[in-house]
Amino acid sequence: MRQIQLSLLCLCLLVSVPAWSQNTGCSDLPGFADFNFWIGEWEVFDNVTGNKAGENSIRPMESGCLLLEGSIYNFGGAVWNFRGTWTPNEDGSVRQFFEQFNHDSEVWEPWFDGRYVRK
């Protein structure tokens, strides 16, 4: 009988914890709203050339627990290390700066310096 009770308790915990986390989301947790400035529909411009580089859509998913941007594809199949910063500007635009690690020189090099402007 105790084994059945323990099994039922474990089953209840396994079912209730994911259900609770899905209902509450992450928007009220520390740090999860820090990138809300980036949510929206954007036109993207290259800061170096000034040319339009494309359009992008940033949206929250999983009850505010993550943000989804478009994927970066490398058609050659190579794997590169990237790091980036996102800086909100006073005019409402966002600077996105990516660097790529050069394995030959072992130096981080600029890869993309862009300006996101709301549509």
C-alpha cells in the first residue's frame, strides 16, 4: 500500500510541476524581461554600409521563457563560435553586434554590425 501511495505521489509531482511552470511562464522571473526591447517586427540595416540587410521578427515563446529569431545558416557545414551584444538605442532602434572566433588567428573578429529599426 505504501508503495502505491509513493508511486501516486511521484506521479502527481511529475504531472503538476510542468503544468504549473507552463501556466506561470517566465515573465515575472528576474532577468526574463531584459530583452523585451527586442520583441517585434524589424527592418535590419548594416551599420558598416548602411544598406538594408533584411527583415526580422522577434517573438516570445514558451510563456515568455525564450525569444525566437531567424536561424543563421552556413551552407558549407562549418561550425563557428559566435558571440553577440544587443544594445537598445535612444531612438528605439537596436544595435546587434556579432563577432566570430577565427580559429586560425585565435582572435574574435567582427561578423555583423546591424541596426534594427521597428517597422
